[in-house]
Amino acid sequence: MDVTSVTSAATTTAAPAPASKISSDFNTFLRMLTVQMQNQDPMKPIDSADYAVQLATFSGVEQQVRTNQLLAEMQGKFQQLGMSEMASWIGKEARSAAPVRYDGTPVTLSPNPAVGADRAVLVVKDAQGNLVSREEIAVSTDPYQWLGAAIDGAPLPAGTYSIALESLNGERVISTTPVEHYARVIEAMGGPQGTKLVLEGGIEVMASDVTALREPQR
């Protein structure tokens, strides 16, 4: 039985942020300034303009620190909202150009031949980068059921494979691009780079790299 989960910053309570060092320095400055004013030479008092400049400078820094803290808090809240939306993705099939986890069942590919191509060839490599299959397919953007056949036609062993599409005009290769495919989403994880999805077989892909979403195909 597959286990699905959503990992979110919203499920944990963040520890309170420590006081800013600049804030601490600002309070120290005020205390030192007060002492300085109390003990200044009455014959040579410090110019009040100097006080104003120093106070304005430290006040501006303090305000910037607080602004940064508020922005960080807002970013965390936006991330939590994003994770809540990602929860609805669990169990659906996402389309991306991530590596394919093959377990013996057909995989739905979404080829996209280049303009001007009159031939299209699937180029399949294993996790070590070894070429294991070259399969010519129709020059079409229609979904294609990849059966996992090796060069000799025998079934490939279960594992992770990268699939690219060679678009050719005659014998000339126009382009080689990763082929997108559908895989079921089993987990969503938040992180500093954004939301990452875990597909069946443990394949990871950024949510921003998903180009389509559909209900599981029976």
C-alpha cells in the first residue's frame, strides 16, 4: 500500500527568532548616548546636530531590520499557503521531464518533435548513462505508451531511466530534448528553493517544472 504525505512548514512550530544583533547595538547606543550627555564637558558640549544624525542613522537601521523580519515572516506564510494547495496534488499524475521509474508497466510519454522533423527516435539511457534503447516513433505530439523494451526487444529490468527525443530530418539530428511523462505524486515537500514533489519510485521534481496534472489513469 502506497503511503502519501505532505511535508509542510505549517506542521511544525518555528522557534522564536533571536534578537537582532543590530537591535541590541541600537539599545546599547542609546544607553551610551545618555551617559555621554550626562557626563559631557559643559564648556565644550557636543553639537546637537551630531546627536540628531547618529539617532537618525541608527533609527533607520533598526527600521530596516524590522522590515526584513516582516518580509521573512510573510515569505514563510506564503510558503505554507503554497503547501496547502500542493496537498490536492497528492495521488494525481504530474507531467514533467524527470527521469522515468520503470517497473514493468507501460509509461505514458508526451513527445514533442521539433518543427521540420520527419523522424523521431526515443533515446533511452539507464541510471549510469548507458544507452539501452533506441526506438523510432511517429512524428506526433500524441501520448505514447512506452513499454520498456531494450534494443533487442527484451523487457528492460526495473529501474530509473532517462528518455530523450531525437528529432531528425532525414539523417540529420535537429534537436535532442528530454521527453515528458506522467507519474503519480506521492509527496510534496517545502524547501528554500520552492515546493518539491516526490513521484512514484522516489523520483523528485520541482513543482514549478510540472507542465500538466491529471487524474490517475485506470
